[in-house]
Amino acid sequence: MNTVPDFSPFASSFTGSGPSVGVVMCHGFTGSPHSMRPWARYLAEEGFAVRLPLLPGHGTSWQDMATRRWQEWHHAVDSAYLELQAECDYVFAAGLSMGGTLALRIAATRPVAGTIVVNPGLIIDDPRSAVVGLLKYVMKTAPAIANDIRKPGMDEGAYPRTPVAAGHELKKLYKDTQVLLPRISAPVRVFRSSVDHVMSDASIRQLRRLVTAPLELTALENSYHVATLDNDAPGIFKASAEFIRKTVAGLTTEDSRPALEDSGPEGRHQ
């Protein structure tokens, strides 16, 4: 059984209390809440309620992650969303990389107010992904995909190896989530690094093709994949808070409009 020391900076979840607007946040594949904690703290300090769960199989060991299924990752984020929904009037979903995938999945299956994603994944370009379902039986791990960060001295707290079995789960998550994307109706804010050594532009192209809701994309010129810990992070944090406030203001205006008078079936507007 794998145990995690209490002092590990990568293993703990994060909870930020706030008023009636909440944000459920999600870290990336093989990573940890550490990659999202500065963003989560920023939003909490801005007055939003925040939940940043540790995904099952993360923050422990790659051997633990190799035993997990993608549905467990989704369930962790969905449970955090439901917790916020019970106490907030509006809830947003936000995520990095695979966390962006999970945030989009929440947006497609729950009534979120909006979604914010940083370098989200939907497609694996590695040609080995075609046979990853078989490869996992003969190859336990692959090289790490950690710390694609331009800013010196940063560490996202990801595993030193990538379990191939988990890679198969990631592929299944991507495939299953793509089918749901047309259901998204709330606005989506996307941040995309111009140089990303982990995720190609194929995922962004697929996102833009499948999401019919309002979508705004901002290019990050001074960051790599883990942009939430990189040079453009302050801009991401500020813009995401502005997006949340602007979206809530629009929803509040809509909610405050007087209802049409109901004068019976003949008088109702169709």
C-alpha cells in the first residue's frame, strides 16, 4: 500500500471558501494540485469558493495510478462540483491539460456558468496510442511528461515515469469526452501556449470544431505546457477572474429580467 507523507507539497487538495460563486479546478495527468494551487489561491483571494481535488492515483506513485480508471478522475471532479453547487449560485469549471478535459466534461454534463481551460487535451498524437491497450501489458511505463515549463526552477509535482495503463485510460477519457462537447452551452475561455511540448494544436482544433458555445482563445507567448506555473500565469489568473465576473454579471442581468405575465394559454408567448 502506498502512503503519502503529510508534508508532501504535491499531494494535498485545496479548499478556498467564498460567497455564491464557485470554481471547481482540476490538475493534469500524472500531476498534482501543486500545478494549480497558485491559480486556486488567487481565485479564492478574489472572493470565489474554490475546490481543487487530488485526482485518484495522483500524488502517490505511478504504480498506484496504473490501477485507476478514468471514471475515478471524473468522479472526483464531479463530486467537488456538486459540493460547490450545494452552496453557490453559480459554479465554473477550470483545468489544466487533462484537467481541462475533465473541466469540459463537467461543462457538458452539469449546468456550469462557464469553463476555463489551459492547454486542454483531447487527442494523443503519439502513434503508439493506437496500440496502447496492448502495449500496457508488455510495457509498464514510458518517459515522464512532467515540467514542460519555460520559467526556471518550477516543479509541477508530476511522476518521474508515466504508467502506460494510465495512458490507455487517458485515451478513453479523451474519446468519451469528445462525444459530449457539443452539449456545452456556457461560454468557454481557452488559454493556449504557442510552444507546448506535451499537447499539439490538434486538441485545440478539435475543441473549436466540437464546441458550439461561445469560445474565446488567448495565446500565451511566454509559457510552455504547464502555463499555470509559467511566465504567463499572472495574466491567466487575472483574465479568468474577469471572465467569471463578466459571465456572472450577464447571468445576473438575465435572472433579474421580469417574467412575462401569464394570462392563460391564449396570452402566453410561444
